[in-house]
Amino acid sequence: MRSEMIQIIIQQTKEKVSAKALEDHEAVVGIMAMAKNYKLSEESVRTIIHEVFDGDKERMAKALTVASHLIDESLIQKIISDVK
């Protein structure tokens, strides 16, 4: 994925989290769904999550932990199909 697209994902996700339109774990679930749909590299996903949470390791860890309990293959596929 092009760098510009990654920056757009970061900016839009950050805005939604800041505006409380998304909970932290919801942002992670969305990022993971985009990663699968757009075939983002692991490095790109790491960069997006790091930027969205301003490098706050505690928030990232908590959001990733909660998201890991919610994400399964069928959920990701449902999110992708809902977006299309």
C-alpha cells in the first residue's frame, strides 16, 4: 500500500479515536480488517497502530489485548463485507 494511503488511514483513525467515535480496541479491529483487505504488511500495521496511539505503549497493549479477544476470521470477513 502506498505511503499516502497509510497516512490517510492514520489521520482518519486518529481523528475518530480523538473524537471518541471509536474506542481504542475498535480502532485496532478496524486496522486489522483493513490490513487483511488491503494486504498491508506487518510493518505497515505496526506503524499505523503506533501513530494512531501516539506511541503510548500502555494504550496500544490494552487495545491490542481487547481486540485480540474480539477478532476472529469470520469477524474480519464480516467487517470487510460491511465496508464494501
